[in-house]
Amino acid sequence: MHSKNILGKINPYGNNAHDFFPPDGLDENNSFHLGTFNAVCGNLTAPSGRGSPFHSLGVLDQMNTHLAALGISNELITARGLRECEEATTLEVAEVGEDGREHLLVPLAAEAWRLLKTAARVDGIDLFIVSTFRSIDRQAEIVRRKLETGAAVESILTVCAPPGFSEHHTGRAVDLSTPGSRALEVEFDQTAAYVWLTEHAAEFGYYLSYPIGNPWGYQYEPWHWCFNDAQPIVQAGLPQKRGSPLT
């Protein structure tokens, strides 16, 4: 499998309009991982001048231009404790959807995904990708479209990350589904595929990103998992399910 540099070679835009900001993950014992994504997304610095170790000055200017145009303030981002996420530049095709769409991940995450999917299939579980990499520009477009519907920015940011702060930028995040379950719906947590993921995904470096009650205030996403090859720090427990779907 050949890696691709997305700069000027392939369309850098992502392929799905759903996104939430990454909190950390849960392990197979429902233990919350504080620091799991510190290796994926950086910590926000002073509100007056973001200085992510990941972003070049050009990318920072791009991100800040989008945030200003969308009315997303430094104060809001800082109050939420959101962290900047590096936009991947070297990606490879992890999977091709039935519609022919190429789902892109960084090479390590792509390799881990293929191993995970194969192991699931051996256990009779069919998993497929709905969405993977998404650029900063694409994320800004998603937020802009939501604003055009009349939704308040504070409401939008409970279900969608600000541009520059999406885990999808990193090329490590996957939105998953399984036959018989509507894509990107909470009902996914009622499937055998979700149960299998909670029991086995960590073996391949994938962790649930958006558990119920996550400290960043994003809604529950049982379909969204992120690859992280760093050793997580177990801090506290959070449930993975809740009794009724989100609205």
C-alpha cells in the first residue's frame, strides 16, 4: 500500500458532515483515558496566540481566519478546553467504500484498521468505514453550513468541532458502521459490532473517542474511534451507553 502526500496530489477534503471534538477514550474496562489523545491532538496555548507544536504559521493563519469568519472566539475554545489537531499530510487508502469513495488514514492507522477489520470478520462481525480524514477547510465548510441554517454557534459546537480542532484532521479517526444499522446514529451501540469493538478495538490501538459525559461537552458518538499507539493513562470511568438516544 503506497502512502500519498495530500498536498497538491489528491483532494484533501473529508467525506462526511458529522464531527465531534475528541475527548480521550475508554478501554475494555470502561476506564477513561486522560491523555490518550495528547499524542494525537496538541494542547491549546494562550488564547491571544495559538502556538501548536503541530501547525505551521501558514496553517495557523488559515485556522484563525476560519475561526474568526465563523464567529468562534478564543474564549469559547479555551473555556471548552479544546485542543488543536494536526492536519495529516501523508495518507493512504485504508478502505474503498461501495460508492467508490477512498477513505484515507495515516499509514499506521490504516494498517491497524485493516488488522482490526480482519479480526472482526473472523469473529463474524462486519465493519466498514463511513468517514475518515477531513481537512481544516472542509471542517470550516461544515460549520458554515450549519450556521446558515440559523443554528447558534454554541449549539453547533456540541456536535461539530471547530476547524483546526477535529480529530479527523489527524488521519487517525474512523467513523464506523455495520450492515443493518443506520450510519452515524446512536443505535450503533446496540449492535454486535459495537460490543466487539468495546472488547477488542484497543488490541489494535483504537479507542472510543466520545463517551457519554465526556468533559469537552460533545455528544455521545459510539461509532467514532481513533487510533493511538501511545500507552494511555487510566484515570476514571465513564459509561459507554445511555438509556435513550440523543436528540
